[in-house]
Amino acid sequence: MIRLATFALAAACAATTLPAAAQFAKPEDAIKYRQSALFVMSQHFGRLGAMANGRAPYDAAAAAANAEVVADMAKLPWAGFGAGTEGGKAKAEVWKEAPKFKEHQDKLIAETGKLLVAAKAGNIDALKTQFGPTAASCKACHDTFRDR
């Protein structure tokens, strides 16, 4: 798990220091990158949701590990939304309303950070309390910026 977190942090640092055009050989690569990062995040978020909603037994260590992946992955996909990378499931509004899209990015990163703190608290109630606001930040962005 530490190796994954280290890789994710290194990728996040690289993603924030280079323009999107320098990171991806083709626009399709950017689309695949952002979709992959969001997919991995959703898989780990789903595991937390199963615990928070009682569909899976609560495991404090697993909750903390999954929340760590979610928080790390939440920082990654945004480099894949540079100019010239339109397509995939992203609506044109991502590029037309860039400041609003950035607000949603920042909100998700903040909420996943809070989710990590809640998961590390080691009790199901803290996880349940923060899971809803984190899920709402995902939904708000999807409702505005994602094609179904």
C-alpha cells in the first residue's frame, strides 16, 4: 500500500509541474489517464461505501487503506483535462467553464482529505459522517461535467 501511495504522490507531483501537452503523446492518452485514475478511485471509494452503508463488515485498517488511495487518486485525474483533450465522458463544459470545474476539483480533493481523516479515526461513525459529503462532491461534478 505504501508503494502505491508513493507512486501516486510521485505521479501527482509530475502532473502538477508539466503542461498537459508535455505529459501525453496524444489526446487519447490524457482521456485514458483521467478515466483510469477516476476508475481506481471509484473502486476504493465503493469499498468504503459498502462499509459505511452496512453492505460489508467494517474493518478500520481496510477503511484507512482505501481512504488513503481515494485521497491520493483524487489529486491525479485533473492533469488529463488540459486543452486539446476534449472527449471521453467529459462534457464540453469542462473546458468552457474551467473555473467552475476547478472549484469541483478542489472540493473533491478537500472532501477526500476529510474522508481520510475520518477513516483513520478508526470508527464507523466517523466514516459514515464523512462518506456522504464526499459522495456528494463526486455527484455534483458528475451532474455538471460528465456525460452519461
